[in-house]
Amino acid sequence: MQGNHDCGCCVSRRHCLKVLSAAAAVAGLGRGLLAGQAGPEGPGPADHVDAASLRPRPEVRVAAAFLRMPPPYWLGWPGTTYDLEGHQQEYLGLFEDSSRRLGITAAARREPIETEDGVEELLKEVRETRPDGLLVTVLHMSCWRWAERLAREAGVPLVVFAPVGTAFTGHVRQISRMRGVHVVSSLEWPAVEAGLRMIRAKRLFEESRVLWIQGEQRSETVLDRLGTKVRAVPRRVFNEMFDAMPVTDEVRQVAADLRRGAERIVEPTEEDTVNCARAFTTAKRLLALEQSNALSMDCLGMVGAKLVPTPPCGAWMLLQDVGVTAGCEADLYGAMSLMLTSYLLDRPGYMNDPVPETAKNLLIAAHCTSGSRIRGFTEPAAPYVLRDHSESSLGVSIQILWPVGEPVTLVRFEDSGSMIVDTGVVVANVDTPPAGGCRTSIEIAMDNVADVRDVLGFHQVVTLGSHRAQVEGFCQLYGIDVLRSPAGGAGSREG
């Protein structure tokens, strides 16, 4: 893929001209950085950049309403004993609590909708204010015709919450499979919050810029459907900035922390860990300079050309652990897949090369970069071992030890409109040697795949936990086709 020709992107001519102008300004600033001077809008290379601040913080607006029949209820579900007012206040409080924790601006209608006129008024309000999503809570079985109308006419992603007692299977069978709709028929509020996370994740995609470090050209494009900006910059920009990056107090501290946190250090020297920390500080400064929130770099090409003394594997772990996507091999959709686990599930994953273990019918997912906070950004790091990069014997790569017996989810954007989603269970961590390949290698027993040779995709992203329902819910809400590895034979596609 090169520039804006082959990556499935679209960008207006006017926007392109703006980008080219901005790129020229940034290039001038970059020369100042490489000379060790502060530019007019950016820091010099010795100045600190908070990695967590690189993650986007968009405004996310979600409207909410309650659908019910005029009380008091008589016969019919949810029944005369259903505490209608109490449940409405309970669910309103839960919505507002979730919104505060997720950074969502909540706009809930206090007065319930009980008539066709009320539905019309809600539709008018949504069309005028254009929230990022709409949550409706169904409090009577007779209200499903209104929910279906909102699904057809609101024009924004719709989450429908039906507490148990307000829906039969027939009520949800069709609407729950409509694109742009996510239905929760349950008493489990976390399932509703998962729908809010889907809306937030889409806004995070829309407000993100991925720095695509490869080739020789500068350009900027926008990915269809996801709305993510992609800024291509020449590969040399990173290694030139790395060469100019001094060994600061921050670099020494990052390197010391990396060594201190390791269960073992096998090949890397102290100098190797210092260079790893320099790659981390270089990446942070480059992202800040380019006003970007994530990156995908031709790292293997740099290592092959011996342009850097260390691959950036350890640096990418440090970025991913604070929610900043750092992808390998300039695989743009691999980076987008990493962003999905970060933005939707609040945890890093790792993009991997899939290896069939045919004697045991297991998938080995192998790569040299993985986040360590695999249980979540606020959770403790997984155990890790400092190794060198197995393919080059250079620098620092990291072996993350994944918990055996726990479920994992594999996701991969094939393009902006389709995603592979599979699940499995970690069976073992594979050491190199005796195996060849990348340092982080885990054996996975795949779910519902009879022959591991049929697993779809390359550079899938593995993330800890069973998240199929949430990932597929996101896909349905935003019109993304779901692909699953087949139980046997050719793959299947779902709309």
C-alpha cells in the first residue's frame, strides 16, 4: 500500500491541499527538532512528552429515553407489581454513572415517552442534535413498534435495553439483527454499558490520526467508515530522530524500569535497554510533533537495512500499555485492529504471525511486540522476559507470558468494512529456542475450528478475554461484516 492510492481511503481535494501545507510546516519543524532546537509549536527532543496524553479524548454525546405505556399497568408483562418509576430512576442513574466513567456526555429525557407523538418528538430532537448514539429503555412489551421505528428513522446508532420481562424472543428476533442497532435483553447493566463503549470506540476512531511510517512520501487520507485519519511520513523520519535522541534522565529511568520489571533478562545488555528507551522517547516526540495518536511503522525494513541498533519492540510495548497503538511492519489494518482492542476493550493486544501446530491442532500466535497490561490498562502487567529480536539478534524484544487456561479473542480488520473475529484458549507459552520465530509465542486451542490450518487471516490481533459478543456488536452497530474461521472448509461471512 502506498499513500492514498491502495489503502481503501478517501480524502477531499480541499483537505489534501490543507494537509500538504501542514506537512511542509511540520517538515520545517522536524528539521529544528533534529538540530536539537525547539520549533514554534513543539518541544526539543530532550523535553518530556506524556505518552498517555497522546490518546485522543473526543466529546462523545449519547441521548437516552424511556419507552413505556401510560401507567398504571394492568395485566400483560412486565406486570402490575413491576416498580415502573423505581426501575426508571434506577436505569437513569446507571446510565449517568456509566457515562461519567466513560467520559460520555449524557443527555437523558426525564419524562418517559408514552405516545406516538412522543416518539415523533424524540425523532425530531435526534435529527436536530445528531448525538453520537441513542439509548432507549423499553419498559413495556407494547413499545417495540416504537423501538423499531427509531431503528429505521433515527439515523444514529441505537442501543435498545429491554429489562427481563419486557420482551419475548419474537420482539427482538428482527430488530436485534438490524445494522445500526444493538439490543440487550437482560438485567445485566454491564451489557448495556458495553453498548455505550461501542459508541465511544467509534468516536475514538474518528478523532484519531495514525502515523504511517513507511516509504518516501508524505500524504494524508481518511479511512472509509471508521473515519480515522492516516498520515504517511517517510521511513527515514523516525531513524533520523532516533539518531538525534540524547540519553536523558527520562531515557535512563525508562530503561531502568524496564530491566527492574523483567522476570529475567536473557540477551539484552544495559546499552540495549537504553536504546529501547530512546526508541520510546523518539516515538512519543514524533507522535506529538505530527499531532498523531497512533503509529504503524516499517520497523522490519529498518532493522533489515541496519538503520537502528534496536527494533522498537520494547518501545511499542510501553506505548501500548498506556493505550497508544504502536503497530509493526507498516501494516495499517493491523494497527487499526490494535486500536479496536484499545478503544473498545480498554486493553492492548498483539498483532501476530499465525503458525499451525499440526501435531496438536493448535494455533501458535507469534510476534515480537505485545502490550504487557493484557488484563486492562489499569491492571498490573503480565510477567515478561527481556530478550533480543530473534530474527536479527539485535536490541530488545519482549516475551510476554500469557496466562495458560484463559480465553482470548482474535480480531483483524481486513479492510474498513470487514473484520475477522475468532476465539480460543491459551494452552502454553512457546520458548525460542527450541522453537524459531518471534519471542512472544502462545499456543491457542481454537474454538469451533476443526482444523487449525483453516484459521483466517494474517497479523490478527490477540487480546485476553472472551469478547466475541462485544466485538461483533460493534461491527453490527457500524455496518462492518463479520468473518469467522470455518469449522471446516471455506470461511463464512456474516452481515
